[in-house]
Amino acid sequence: MADLEKKAKEAFIDDHFELAVDLYTQAIALNPANPDLFADRAQANIKLNNFTGNLTVALTGQFLSSF
């Protein structure tokens, strides 16, 4: 597991959801073919009640275009 992903998971577990979103976003930039990063970032956004972030990814096809 990459260092950024590990830190993001730790931030999520510690209820630091904004930090988790930021770290997952950085990890996605380095590894956009990893669907788990998108799913984990979506979970952190849900915890923040930030549904527009998830909708933006879905509407732009960012997740699907990474494959």
C-alpha cells in the first residue's frame, strides 16, 4: 500500500475526513487506475456530506476514464 493511501486510511479512521479526501486525491493523481482510491475518497466525502464531489466524479467520467 502506498504511503499516501495508508495516511488517508489513518485519517479516515481518526475521523479526519477532510484530510482523508485530500490525501486520497493526491494518491489518485499518482495512481488513477486504482478504483479503490476513488471508492475510499467517495466514502470520506459522504462522511463530510459532500455529495457534489462524488457527483462531479460520476458526471465527468473521471472514475471510468481511469481504466
